[in-house]
Amino acid sequence: MAANKKTPEKLEPVLGIDIGGSGIKGALVDINRGVLVSDRLRIPTPEGAKPEDVANEVSDLVKQIKYEGVIGCGFPAVVLNGMVMTAANIDSTWIGKNVNDLLSVQTGQKVYVLNDADAAGMAEMSFGVGKDHQQGVVLMLTVGTGIGSALFIDGKLVPNTEMGHMEIDGKDSEKVASDAVRKRKELTWKAWGKRLSDVIARMEFLLWPDLIIIGGGVSKDADKFFPFLKVKAKIVPATLQNQAGIIGAAVYASSKISK
């Protein structure tokens, strides 16, 4: 009789939080399956997005969910070992602050923070369209208010790539081809798609990815602009959409406590 195989350990749901320019979203995540197992709550990001104000709102969200345990949090900045290094879309007083410590103290729970695009990328690579692409180079772009990026080599994250701030025509890429630019300038899908194509082509020249994943809010309209993206790599829309940041943050926190 064959020996019984060990059943994989089933992990408890983990709270994932996604801090954005307009909203702070959170939900419990089943990290075995990569799905939300509670309602997705949203609190408006406080005006100015200053550290203490954001921390207070995160604490309120945790209380609303009535959660105790490790928390993962996606954050719109370069984050090195918990330290905020940039502030493109948040208040400059974040720079130099240990966001892990600030949110852990404010919530009374252990919080692990990573770049928001990296969080979305981890979700897509674990449970979304990237899960079958664990070899080679995968580039995920989150296209919305700005352009975030997450780079994976053989399934491993290269954190804080910030390709959306790569210069093109003397401007940050996200100032040329974000979805916010499309809306503000009232560009057609074709005109905007060509802009985005130029930006992606520059990234492709530098990184030569095997697969490019387009996420963020615009991914739901992929059929409207994908025909105008002239790139060499295979390019696909993300599948987890606005849940990706929450799921990826929870996966990241889980990886920290499982070590």
C-alpha cells in the first residue's frame, strides 16, 4: 500500500491592504486560492496623504474588518526594508519613514509593506495570468493614475523597478501614457494606444521580457487598445484587476511569516 501523501498546510486568511492615491482598500484573502473571502472595504485616502493621516485610516479599516494577525500592504512608493524612499504620488514627508513600523504601531498588528505594483504583480504571478510563466522574464505594468511596474525573473520578483518613471521625450513615461493622461487629454484609444506602445517598446528594449502583463483599471478595456500595441513580446491583460493589489499584499505578508 502506498504511503499517504502529506496534505499541504492550509493557511488562515490574511488581510491585504492596497493604499492608492484616491482610496485605501482592504479585504481578507484566502492565500491558498488567491481569492477575497470578505467584503472589499474602501476608505478615501486623506487629503494630502500625509503619514499620520494615512496610518489612522489604515487602522480604522483594520478595526472595521475586526482582524488580528499579520497584514500585507501595497504602497505607492519605493520601499526598501520598510523604509520609504520616494514620494511621487504621496506627501514628501513619507521619505525616510519606516512605513512597516508606523503602520504596525498604529494598527497593533505586524504589517509588511511593499511597492503597490510589486504587490499586484505577485498576485498575477501566483494566481493570475502569470502563474504558468515561472521561467524567463515577465514584466507587469499597472496602468492607471500612473504607470507602475513589477519585474520577475524565473518567477522571482525584482522589487521597486519603477519603470513608469523612465524618461521618454523628456518626461516620465507615466506623464506621457498613463490612463489619467488619456482621460485628461481626451485621447482616442488609438492615439493613446500608440503612446503606450512607444513607452512599452522602450521598456522592452531595455529588459527583453518574454511576457508583458497589462494591469490596472485600464486592463478591463484591453480590447480597445491592445490592437495598437506594437511590441515583440507576448502581451496579455491582467485577470485579477482591482483585486490584485490586495491579494498580492496578503501573499507577501504570508511569505514573511512562513520563513
